[in-house]
Amino acid sequence: MSDGFFGTHGLGWLDLMQLTGHFALLSLLAVGGAITSASDMQRYLVGERGWIDALQFNASVAIAQAAPGPNILFVALLGWSVAGPLGLLATMAGIMVPSSVLTLVVSRYGRTRQDTLPVRAFSVGLAPLTIGLLLATGWVLAQPSRGHWGAMLLVPVTIVFMLRTARSPLWMIALGAVVGALGYA
Amino acid sequence: MKPDALQAPHSTGELFGAFTRLALQGFGGVLAVAQRELVERLRWMSQEEFVELLSISQVMPGPNIINLALIFGDRHFGWRGSLAAVAGLLAVPLAIVLVLAALYAHYSAVPQVAGALRGMGAVAAGLVLSTAFRLAGTLRRNAMGLGVCSAIVAATALAIGWLRWPLVWVVLGLGALGYALAWRVLSTQQAQPR
């Protein structure tokens, strides 16, 4: 059972449960979307567990951003590269279920209480935290670019492109792919 | 738009189809497409209702678009509606992403493919950073003031990005600090309206 495509890919069942548990914890902490917790996923999967390397991690994020659909699918790819289909189930169930249940409960309860102090203090107080988390994730994702001057240049160019034009980010992803394929990244 | 001009989804199947359709149009950001499809094309909700749903979705943990789908589905068909809307967002895009990942795994030894992915990874970093910079503009209107906000932003980025502390402690610590500060500022404002 531990061998083969649908097996656990060398992980124990306990490992899989811990994987789900860690992503379930992140699910409840990721105010502002799963990408805000990507730096912690990297710390856990690459640094603490060593299940995948930093390049595999970045490839998962890059592929999910280049494809249509919600960016949260990078979590599915992370699970897939750790342990195939079972790994995908582990990470996706972990990241989706707790926040979804909480959102449904709170939206049913708080539909008429949006202007109350506890709700407003939440969005005002957590806004800077969300932005700090995004900066950290951007920093971590940029690390494999160090020493590759083309890739290092792509980061600021992308930022300027996104802030100064209204064009689709797909253009930049395509440019990154071309620059990289030509050997400049 | 007149409120009586609003339509509603007839079945969970229709909900699934609509969310599949908008997910497939969303490269890099599904939210903008969701507004165009749900409000303008299908007229399943008013602009006001969309903003209301979005603000709840942003406050709750989890991806905004997923939360929006959950709540919208729930309001029409209960939990079955939530399931249909989220499944619509994820099912087909997941299949596409897995095919791309399989192609990548097969050809990752080719230097051009590895290079392309490194280039795309750098762009992904730039996309996340640009989102952070764009949202940072909203901090100027934050009730806690720009100074306090900047300090929390810097402390969060350093603790997570540089020191690599576990997220749970940083969110619980700095999140609680931000919540307490915001509570104090907002309750003072409420008590003495200027």
C-alpha cells in the first residue's frame, strides 16, 4: 500500500495526518488567502520536513499562477509533489475545510452585524498583518532567483508592470517563461 | 439596476456551471471575473450585494473567491449550494493544473523547461509583492494610523520572511496586538464622534 501511484510515497500515515493538521492550522490563520501562508508552507515542507526542495515549491506556485482558476490550487500541487493523490487530498482538505466551515458559520451569524465593533476591529487590526505576510511570501518566492541576474530583474519589472498598467498578469508570466527558456533567468 | 431585474440560479448544476465558467476565465485573479459574470452578465446579485459578500470574504480566513462562492451558494441552496459553487471553481482548473504539473515533471530535466519555470517563479514573486504594495495604499486610511500599521507590517515581514518563525505564533501575537489596538482606537472614536 505504501508503494505505487496511489500509495503514500514513502510517508507514514502519521506523516500524512500531520501534513493535514499543519495545513488545517494554516487554513484558520491565512487571513487574506492561502498565499499569505505560503512562506510558512515552505518553511514546513522544505525546511522542517525536507519532503520537497525549494525549486519544486516554486514550480508548484508558478504552475498554479500560470493556469486558470483560483491560486489556491498551488496547495493541491504541493500535496501532489509530496505524496501523489493522497498528499493532494491531505493538503487540500486541510487548507479548505476549517476556513470554509468557519466562513459559513460566521456569514450566517454575522449577516446583520457588519458594523459592530468586534467585526470592524478585526478587519482594521489585521490589515497590516495581511500585507506583512504578503511581503514575506514574495521575499521567500524570490530567494531561488538569487545569483540569476535575469530572474532578479524579472521581480521588479513584474512589480512595475502590475502597478503601472492594467494588463493581465499572464503577459508577465509568459515573458518570464520565454526569458527563462532562453537561458537568461 | 432595478432589484426586480435580478435573476437567481435555478439549480445547483447551474451554479456549478457558472462558477466553472468564471474560474476558467480567471488568470491570476478570479475576483474581477466573478464581478463581471455574477453581477453584470448573469445578474445573480446587485453590485451592493457583491461588495457586501466580498468584505465578509476578505475578513474570514481562506481565499476570498472561495469564501464568496461558499456564501453565495449557501444563500441559494444551503450547504449543497456551497459545495456546488466551490466544486465549480476547483474541479476543472485542478485537472488542468495537474496536467501541467505532469508535463513539467516529465520535462523538468530539459534546461529550457527548468529555466522557464525559474523565470515564471520570479514573476510569481513579483506578482505577490505587487499585490502587497497595492494593498499597502489602503493603510493610509486605516484608523490605527500609518505609523502603527507600518510597524506591524515590518515586524510581520521580518518575523516570517527573514527569521522564518512559525506563522501560528506571529499571527496570534501580532494579530492580537493589532486587534487590541484597533479595538481601542475604534471604541474611542465611537464614544467621541468628531
